[in-house]
Amino acid sequence: MGGGPEHPGKGAPVLRFADTAKRLGAAARAAGLVVPAFRCPPRVAGARRTVRRFPGGSVVSVTLKGRTFSDVATDMVEGVVVVNRLEGEAAHRFRRALLEAVGVSEESPEPMRQPEAA
């Protein structure tokens, strides 16, 4: 099934999403950023990503179905950037660091869904 430290994020989409949320939380916390809660799917029909703010924190929701892991992870990272109100160079620097923390390479997007057996 995968998903262990040697193969981060391999496996079922929901497990990969949970692993990514955990890694993003650790990286954001280490950088001194506020860590939002993550959930899927968004409550807004047709939305790829939503951010909701509450007095006690924020929630970033993303759509998994039919999307690449890279797209999902990028939306999760962007949610962290939005929640922390980062702009300019700070946003760029943290965006890159968070993407690296979850192993996303923009050159080779991976499917979010598990490949079907041949």
C-alpha cells in the first residue's frame, strides 16, 4: 500500500493527503508559521481550494478527485501561504520550502490516484 517514510505519499489519495498535511504542518511549524487544519473536499461545489478563517484557526479544503498529487499539494501549500498572509519574497521563499518538504517537483507531476493494476 505504501505511504511509509521511504515512499512518502504513495498509496490511496486520502492517505497521501493525510501524509502531506502532516508534513506541511511540521514544515510550517518549524518555519514559525501558523498551521491550518486540512480537509477534503471543499464545501463549495466546484472549488479546487477554499480557505475559511475562524477565531481559533483556519481550515484549508482541497479537492482530490481527478487531480494530480502535485496540484493537490500546491493548493495545500498555497492555503498555508494565504492563512499566514504571506506576500512577495516571503511568500515565494516559504512556498518553495513547503513544496520541497512534501516532495513536489513541478517538472514531474504524479497522479493523486493509485495506479490501476495491469
